[in-house]
Amino acid sequence: MHTLALPCPTLIGRTDDLATLHLLVDRAGKGQGGVALVSGEAGIGKSRLLAGVKTYAASHGFLLLQGSCFPTDHAIPYAPLLDLLRSHFSSQPIALPPPEVEPIAQAFLSDVGHVLADGTSLPMFTSLDPEQEKRHLFTALAHFFTSEANKHPVLLIIEDMHWSDDTSLEFLHYLARHCLAHPLLILLTYRSDEVQPSLRHFLAHLDRERLAQEISLLHLTGREVEAMLRAIFALPPSARLELPEPIYTLTEGNPFFLEELLKSLISTGDIFYENGRWQGKPLGELRIPRSVQDAVQQRTDCLHERARHVLSLAAVAGRRFDFTLLQQLTHHDEQELLSVLKELIAAQLVVEESEERFAFRHALTRQAVYADLLVRERKGLHRAIAETLERLAAPALDTYLADLAYHFYEAGAWEKALEYGQRAGERAQAMYAPYAVSYTHLTLPTILLV
């Protein structure tokens, strides 16, 4: 069976952008740290560009530290940093963190405490007011990152900053000021059409203090779309292409939409491999989807019913989802669920991140599947996920308070949503994020009581 080279095997139209980021990596390697911002609309190619930078940095001896923000992270203090630290600590062969990490581990004990040996005694912060405690934690975090950078250059990546909590933005501004004399490059991505007030404030600070260099990714040109199609279909320059103009007009040069459109046309049989080459129906007969949602829907229609159900559950669960949670929700045995996930991976809707964790290949894919559900369907699935997560997470419930508040809220279970929202606020206060406390305590209950 012949398959197209999707995602596109070549990074098209980003040569200058990649060269700029390589230069910043080189400077960081020589001890001239800084901040790079990569912005653009959803699907424009930010993650693909980052993949190229990560490969280059790793080949030059950089330690890669990466975290992500998710839609529910606005009210979770330090959410992307916790994501980054969990990933980093879980990959370490040692049982104990180095001394400079101890204050961080103490502050985040319920989240990253699993990396500590049983019975480890860590120093507590002295009794300070919340603002002083937050500054103490900022100092400890910054010391950890700069100390790591002084051992070996560090590329610190956080994706999707448009979903970041305010405390993380405040810390990253602090770190940006303190990384300039260290081999530490901070690389942040965000959607330029989804900038929230707190992110806008953060970006203004970086710009005013000249702390960052920004790369704004533009739509691909018609010629670049043609080059992308030739790379995907492995066609020589002399081969004739019939699709570039209508595809360019429809996708407006958005690489992700272009790839989703091609996958949709293949799944419906409008593009097919025959007689040793890729062929297509006449242009007037093609069932061309008009949006990413249409493209994803055409592909999901070709899945088996069990796979569609699991995909819907996963979309309600979030961009990332756990195998154990899905297994509890679907009552499939391990082999049945693995078979379904393999079908979703083969359809390039889902990727495997680890033995336990899977994720949608792109946030837009998840949004398209979620949007296709009826409101009543969503509420029922949110309730099922909330109740299952509540049961599974009972031994470490504090880690999932915000998730539980979100799912119970979307399910219309107001009392549970309020209970977990208040507990999440109290936990935010314990992590020295008074603004997050205000958001969780005031905004959520206000919404619930309207």
C-alpha cells in the first residue's frame, strides 16, 4: 500500500526563519542567552519549525527542556513549567534531584514529588508574605535553569503561550532578564490571533526591554504550496500538477489545512495510487472540504465506529489523554483499545507520546472533533470523564483539581465544579499565585451562580 509523505517531509518556506533561530542557538551556545518568540495563526507551522530547531540544538550539545500550555491552564499556576519539570525529572536516572532543585520540589511537592525518594526531607520556605514567597520561588526556578545551562547549553521551549497562566508569564519575564549571560535560549510560541491581555502585557514588556527577537510566520505563497505538494507526492519539477491553484485558494497557504485536505481527499478516494503513480479524479468531481473541520470530519467518517467513539472521548478529555482513562471509560480490554489507537494513529489524527499518554496530532484536529459533537453529547462525556478521573485520581487528587473543575463545569454539575474550583484556588494560593486564586475563586463561582 502506498502512502503520501505526510506530514510534508520538507520544511517549506521557512529557510530564513530557521536560519535566524539557528543563529540564536549558536549565540546561546557561546553564553549569550536570550528569548525567541515564534508567532502565527493555528496550523501555520510553528511546531514544525521548532522541530528543526530542536534537531539543530541537540546536535550541538544542548539540553532540551520542553513544556506546553493547554486551554485549561489559565487558572493553574506554573502549568507549563510543571509540565516541563515533570517531563525532565521523569527522564532522569537518579532518584534525587540536585540541591538547587530542592526548593522547587518543595513548592511543587504534590506535582513533582514523585521524583523524590521516600522520606526525603526538604527545607521549607520561611514564613513570608505571598509576594515574597513568589519571588523566592522565582529565584529558585531561575537558579535551576541557569545552573543547568552552565553545565551544558539549554534550549527551553514552551509552546502555545496564548493559554498560559499569568504567574508563568511573570516568571518567564523574570527569567528573560536573568538568562542573558548564560547559555540559555528560551523559545516561546503563541497564536498571534489569540493573544490575551496578560500575554499582550508580557510581550510588551519583552519588547520595551529589548529582551526578545520575534519571528512571525506568514502564509505560504502559491509557489511554496506547489513546492510542498511536490515534496508530499515526491514529484520531479517537470511533472504536471493540477491542484496547486484551487488548493492554494482554499487553504490560503496554511500548511496544516493543506495536509488535512489531502488526507481527506485520499480517505474519500478522490486521490488514489494506480499504475505506479498518484492520480486524482477530474477537478470538478473532487469533494473538496471547505474547512479544517470538514476535512477532519470526512476522515473520521471512514473510521470504524469504535474508533470514532474513542476519538470523541479523547477530544472531550483534552489535547492530551491517558490510556488508563480511556480504558476505564470505554471498558475495552488492553488489546482492543490498542487496536483502536493504532487505527487513529494510522489515520494521522493521534500520536503516541509515551506508553501511557497519547495526544491529538494538532490542536485544530481536537477542536474539529469536539465541535462536531452535540452539546448534549459533550455534557454527558464531560460528566463521565470527570467522575472517572475523580475515582482514578483519588490518591493524588490535588494534581487534577483544575481538570475536575473544568469537566464538572462543562457537564453542568455546578456544585462539584464550585467545590473543585475553590480547592484549586486554595492550592494556587499555596503556590504563591494570588492572581490565580482571584481568578479561580471569583470568576468561576460568578459564572456558576449566574
